[in-house]
Amino acid sequence: MSMSAPVLEVERLRVHYLTRFGTRVQAVDDVSFQLNKGEILGIAGESGCGKTTLVSGCMGLFIPPLYHSSGDVRIGGQSIIGMDREQIRRDVLGRKIAMIPQGALNSLNPTRRVKDLATDMIVSHDDRAGKREISERLRERFERIGLDAKRVLDAFPVELPAGTKQRVVIGISTLLNPELVIADEPTSALDVSTQKSVIRLLFDLMDRGIISSMIFITHELPLLRHVSSSIAVMYAGEFVEYGSTEQVIFDAQQPYTRALMGSMLSADAGQRGKKPVAIEGAPPDLKNVIVGCRFAERCPSVRSDCAQHKQELRVVQLRKVRCQYA
Amino acid sequence: MPELKFQARDVSRVFGHGKRAKVAVDRVSFEIRDREIVSLVGQSGCGKTVLSKLLLRIDAPTSGELSFNGQPLAKVSDPRQHFRKVQAVFQDPFSAFNQFFTIRSQLESCFHLFEPKPSKSEIAERVDAALLAVNIKPREIDGKYAFELSGGQMQRMLLARIFIIRPEVLIADEPTSMVDACSRASILDYLMKLKQELAMTIVFVTHDVGLACYVSDTIFIMHQGQIVERGAPERVTGAPESPVTRQLLDDIPDVHRNWLERGERASG
Amino acid sequence: MLKRLLRSPSFLFGFTLFFGTLLLALLGPLVLSLDVEQRVGLAYTAPFPGHWLGTDHMGIDMFSLLLQGLRASLYVGLVAGTVATLLGTLIGLYGGYKGGLVDDLLTSVTNLFLVIPTLIVLILLSASLEEGRSLSLIALLIGCTTWTWTARAVRAQAASLRARDHVALARINGFGTAHIVLLHIMPYLLSYIFMVFILQTASGILAEASISLLGLGPYDSISLGKILNEAVQNEALTDGAWWAFAPATLLITVIAFSLYIINTSMESVFNPRLRR
């Protein structure tokens, strides 16, 4: 394992799942990206675009009905495709990559105290740690992330307010100091002040060296302006634009990205009154094989042959764009 | 048509009693004029949802006076009278519908408000017309249940109800927060269309200041049960007087501002 | 959902056990030759061919008595369970949905009944009805004194459902309490109510066994509890006539146990969060 190997490398990954009736849905179709130590990648997309499936793929969690179709995922240079599930659970999950799941607020088991849930995390990866050692570790870590350790550790999740719960979830997920944290919509159900403190917490963990890289997933593209160094916009299982934050936010080239930025409503004096862009319809059903551009039927700048040609990612203005007319 | 749709004087809503009492709405007073669009804006727990329920009359204030069209709400004998004129759309389109009955039957059930109830064929016609008004082909939802449609479609079902009932006032509780960015604008379009066609007064409840600014004539900023600031969007965001408003504006992750200071920022 | 239930080993185990005893109770008399009148031996004769469980203090075939008692106990359990569930559900639903003063009132009533020791009430009521203590009356009594637990449980569920959006929607459609409770709250609680019913039946069977053991059971029928009562009264224990009390005790235990297992397995299927 070389020192300069990227923390995560995804190469032409394709993931599909089988519905109850046996139909194959290609949820992730040919996605490639690289994440180096210290970087934050933002993945933006609507619900159903495949971002959560992509995350499962990155962690090697191909549990039926989810299957790996093709492509490679390498963590620290080592491929995890084909690794057996037990090995992934032991070596990868929690240790190298930790995930903060969507709807994290509800993912805490309501029938157990926080300290028990946290202890589970440690114990399932490290049988040797003694009870007192664990207790001390938990207290120290929770204090570090700004929680009243004594009160929070003894509480049941239902007794804690939303913001605290989110911190607890982040705290538990990062207990083993994973190299990479994947945060799946960590700010969705929260109001703006809490959103800010959660993001601040994540940055804090990075600054302290507890986590070194992050993938931040959200459906609110503008939020990534303050979070990530690079952004990938996902639509219908593919990346449609992939570049630096500055490029994607301020100079979007792909029509879908433009639409996402255009649907933003700003309180800023200069932006007010700007009518948000409406995109009718819904993303294509991935059960069917799609010929041509997947955004064609909703694209405001669609041309006559968009629906015939498969769109590839090409470099336009120093970033990758999936559109032949960008 | 009376000038003032809603009039509130020292309205409070307290939950529980004694030491454990929680004051959700704290002696608020305000006026909402006919055809005005007002947004109740604030963070979670500020009381905006509770206040909206008081206006909708599915909850009652513990003290103070609240009137609609000049009549005190407490004196309304048949709730259906109020609901014919004041309706709502909710935040989570999926939980707004009963999962055991078809969508169509639930749309038809809003005719319970009308006395006398129209004939079956008229009901079917009006439901179809409402669906078309929100760009849904009636045949598309035949025999379907809530979980079989998308979030955007379900939200439009809630709007279709409004087209059927044609109330004077609409209370919209976070109508776009659970909807994707692309569908957000079209939901807002439908709401504006509703306002035009039906000459409605709209009360928006939202934590999204940007949204409030875009749609409203007046914004009420709420904090801990009180209205701490009110005024036109330009004034409230341009020259905020309350520290609560200032903090709120500061916390919005606006693309153009430096929103969050960071010690060490990773380079791309 | 049903499929998941059928795949749960504990559910299948409990269900088979209970269903087995039910079948025994229903079909037994038709298939086997039972006789609770005829003396077939001396008092407390040990098991012998043809009468595998020996005889009671009057020389009557124990097996026949046991089966008769099983039918009676199951009957009381199911009737008491039904009455308790109905009563508790109605009270819980109404109080939970309405909230406010009505809820406070009903909760106080529930708490009152909760605090009064059920067994003592049953004993007193039973004792005061010297004659006419039929199985049905006993079942009714048990039902009317054990509904409190159900009321509390259902009330909590109804109160949490009340806050749901689809209930608010029904209200702004102008519908009243009855309509909303029946169509918008009940359907969401059906599986829960069913589980509650199972537990109430189990406790009904145990309650009957208890009061019958104390000699306050049905006047004119045989129940499992009564069998135990007779065993105690006629000193079967000291005589070592195990067949007079052990099988009855075992049967009561098995029925209650199987019902509890069914309930627990249903709980883990209907409430998957508890499984993690």
C-alpha cells in the first residue's frame, strides 16, 4: 500500500439491484472518481439519482438485492470488490470508511442507551479493549465533540434533541478514527442553525485529524459551496458534471447542474425576485435501458439528436461534463 | 369581503400545566389582510407550526382572541364552515394520506365539507378537473395508494384538494421542504396559480428565509413563541432590527457569502 | 408481513402449541370417548390402561375431566380476552384521540381500576354470587376487571397517531371523531390490538385458574382451575396422586406460554426496530 495511494478510488463502477419481480435496475452506471487524503468531495443529486447506492458500493456493501455489476473500488490502493463480507465488516467498515446514514436521527436504536451503542461500535472491531478503557475513550471523545458526555452517554436517544442526536451519530460513526467519512444527507431534516453546527463539527473533526477525508452527499447543491473542494453532480445513476466547487457552483456547464443552481431561492437582496427554474417531470425509470441523454426529456436546452446519442463525460472548461452541447 | 382575514390579540397556546407547562405561542398579536401572502419564519420549536394550527382551527388557543373574517374562531359551531374557507397543505406528502385507502377516494372525501353533497358524477368530474389543474392525468392515479406515487406527485395531490375546495385562505406548512429542488419551483408555481385563480390569502410556514422572501408580501419572524420581527421581505432582510433575525440571516448558507470560517481548508 | 410471521420459528412454535391444544379441546370429545359421569375406579387410582391419567377423588376418569376442563378454560380465556380487549380498546382509543379533559377523566378511571387489586375484586365478586356462577359470568367478570392494561397501551398508540398528518387532513375534511377513530386510527392499530388480545386471553386463562383454585370458580362446570381446587381440597398432593394436579397445571402453563410466545414473535415482526 503506497503512501500516495488515494484514500478512495472508484473506477467505472456499476451497481444494480433486483426488484421483487426480478427486474434489473441499474442504479449506478459507470461512475469514476478519486478522493485523496484531506479532500472533501460533495455529491449532489435528487432523491433516486443513485447516490445512496453509490455509497453502499464504495463501502463494498453488496447485499442482495444489491449487486455489483462491474468496475472497481479501491481503498488505499487495495480493491475491495470480491472481499468477503466478514473481512469488509472487520477491516473496512468503521475503521477505514465510516458512514453517517441518511435519516441518521432515526438510526439510533431507541431501546439502548447511547453509551451501549457506542460501546458496540468499539467492541465489534476490537475485542481486546477493557470496559474501563472503553468508558474513558467514549467520555473523552464525546467531550471533544462538544457534548456533555456524562448526560448524553447515559441517555436514551429519544431523550435528546435533534442537534445533539446528530452529533451523537457522528461521534459514534467516527469512534475508530476512520480515514474517510461518508455523510449521507447529514443536514436534511435540520434547521439552518443546526445545519451550520453539524457542518462545523465535521470540519472540526477533520482539523483535529480524527477524520482525514470526507464525502458529503446532499440534494442541496448550493450548500456544497461551503463544504467541499470538489463536486460531482449525479443524475439517473451517472455523474453529469464533476469538477472543483468554484467551477460547478459558479460556472455550471451541464444543463441539469444549471437547473439545480437555478432552483435556489436566495434571501440576498441582489438575488431576490429571481424566478426559480422549474423542471417538470421526473428522472427516467432506470428499469429500462436508456438510449441517449438521460436528461433529454426534461432539458431546457434539448436539441433534436440529444435523445439518440449516448452522452459521455468530456472535459469542458477544465472539468468533466456529460453533455455534447455544453 | 372583509379587509381583515385574521385578527389575533394576545393569543397564547400553552401545553401542559404547572411547572412543566410549555409555552408554544406567547401572546402574539397580528393582522392578516385579504389576499396577503404572509410567511411565518423561524427555526424548529419557534411556534410557527402551532400558530398555523390555531389559524386552521385544529387546535385552540389557551388564551387571547383569534378571529376570522371578523368572527371569533371560538364561536364557530360547525367546524366544516371554517374548513370550507380555510384549508391547508402539509409538509410530508406521504404521511398526509391514509395508507389504507386509495388516493382518489381520499380526494373525493373532501366533498364531505359541502352541504348538500354533490352527485357522484359531479364529484368525479370535479376531482378530474382538479387533477388536470396540477398536471396529473386522472387515469394515472386510478386505484393507486399513497406509497405508489412520487413525493412530487403526492404534494400535487394536496394541491388538487385545494382546487376542489376553493377556500379563501390556504395555510401551507413547509410545502416544499420535502420536495426535490427541481420540483420546488413547480410547486410554488401551482401555489401562485391558486392564489391568482381563487384570490386566496396564503399563510406560509417555513424555515427557509429565501423561500419566504420570494413569495411573501409580509414576513413574521418567530422565536420562542413570539413574533420578534415583521415587515416586508426587503426591510426584514435588508435592515433587520431583531438579533434573532440577524442570526437567522447569518446562518443561511448563501452561496455568495463567506458562511463558515474554517481553520484549515482542504484544497482541491 | 404475514409471510415474515410464518417464517419466524418462535411464532410457528407458539402457534402450533396453542393450535394443538385448541384442536384437542374442540375435537377431543368427538373423537375420543369421554365420560365425566361414570365411576371407572376407586378414588385416586393411579394411571392404568384405558385411563392414562388415572381417576379423581370420585373415581371419574381424569383424562375426560381434563379435556372438559380444557374446553372450559379456553372458553373463559377467549371470552374474557374479547371483553377486555373490546373495553380497553374503546376506552383507550377515545381517550387517546380526544385528549384533554376526556382523556384525563378516562385515564383516572383506568388508573383507579389498575390500582384495585384485580384478584381481590374477582374474589369478592365471585364470592358474592353464590349460585349462578356460570362460566360465562366468570368470563365477563374477568373481562371487566382486566381491561386496564389494554386501555393504557391503546391510548398511548392512539395519542401518537393523533398527531399524524393524515388525521389532520381528515379533520379539515370536516370529519368527526367516530369517523376518524374508525377509519384513520384503528386500521393502523389492528395488528397491535390483535397482539393485545392474545395477551388478554392468556391472562384471562390464568385469572380463571386462580379464582377457581380458590374455590370461587364456576359452580356447575369443570375447569382446569377447579380440578386443581379439588386436588387441594381432597389432599391429592399429600397422597402423592400427581395425576390429579400435575397435568392440569401443565396444561394451563402450556396454553399461557404458547400465547406469550405468539405475542412476542408477532412483536418482533410488527415492530422491527426492536430487533436491532
